[in-house]
Amino acid sequence: MSDLIQINQYPVPEEKQQRLDFAVKMIWAGVMVLVILVLSTIWVGVTDPSGIWPMLLLTVLPGAAICGWGFFWHHRNSQFEYEANGIRVIFQGPEYYVPKDQMEKLVQSVYEAWEPHLEIPPQDLYRGIILEVVIDRPIFPVDGREVVGLTYNDKRLSQIWGPYALSRGGAAYELLLHGAEYQWPLMGEGYQIKQMRRHGVFALLGDSFRKYDLE
């Protein structure tokens, strides 16, 4: 299997329905406001028929237009997500979508790399962590460099540039950093890399990648 993902290499299952669900989820608050405006307009029409048209022009129609545009925008720019062995995986778009079964293999490889070293099951440590697959390279906040991936331990978030979503040196490495921060907190990434290499974490990750045919 190629180490890097190509654009649109994998189709998004039921993409139309997922886009619809995402758009509805993102604009539900706006729809509720629009419903309130419609009900208010009806009430004004009952109590003061002469005021219904100004209110319709000033509130309901612009509100409906905004909701309609919001629905269109979110439908067009949908994000797709699923849970892979306890990790929430979010795709910024369909370009670098990865099938769930493949991502589960990657996450399992990370767990197996840490299993001999952690005091708690890796699944417990990683549950709820977010892996975000982004279309453009993440920007390193310190100096503005474009990088392949970033991990924010305080946010329990890793970002990975799409082509590296199934890469041992990409998504898997960024996920390893969460375990490294648990094992050697606040020691810095350089120190943590040395310790992971010394304890054979990278070697175990490579073994699991080969076992699951990820490289």
C-alpha cells in the first residue's frame, strides 16, 4: 500500500446523505431563530395586520435568505467524521477521506506500540482524542512554517495534512505524541522522541504497520 494518500483516492460512503446531515446540523440554530421569526410574524398579523408586511420584509425574508445560504455553504464545504477505536476522526473535506477500516488499523497500530509501556490501556488514554485530517498543510504557530502535522496535547487534538493520513511518519506519529506526553509529561518533543526510540515504540509501530498491511 502506498504510504501517501492521493486526492480522492477513496470515495466517501453515502456522501450526499452525509453532506445533507452536516448542513442540517450546522444551521439548526439559525432555523430555530427563523421559526421564531415566522411565529412572531404570524402573531403580528393576527394582532395588527398592517404590521405583517414590514416585519416580513425586515426579518423573515432576510433570515430565510441567510439560512438558505448557510445550508448551501455547509453542504458544499461539508466535513466528514467517524470514530475509530475511540478516536474521533474528522475530515475537513472529501479530498483525503480514508475508509474507517483503514484508520482503525492505524489507530490499533498506535495502541499496540504503546501497550507494553503504559500503566493504563492505550484505549483509555486515547478515548476522545481528535484526529483532524486537513486539506492544506498545518501552520506551526511559533514561526509560521508549513508542516505535515501538529499535536496539541492540551486540546487532545492532532492535525495531519491529508496525504499523510495513513502514514507511519504522519498521522501515526502525531498520535504517538499523546502517549509520549502521558509517559514523559512536559519534557518536550525532542526528549520524547529519544525515549520512544530507546524503548522500542517506533519499532513496535513499524511491526504493527506491516502486520496490518499499512505500508
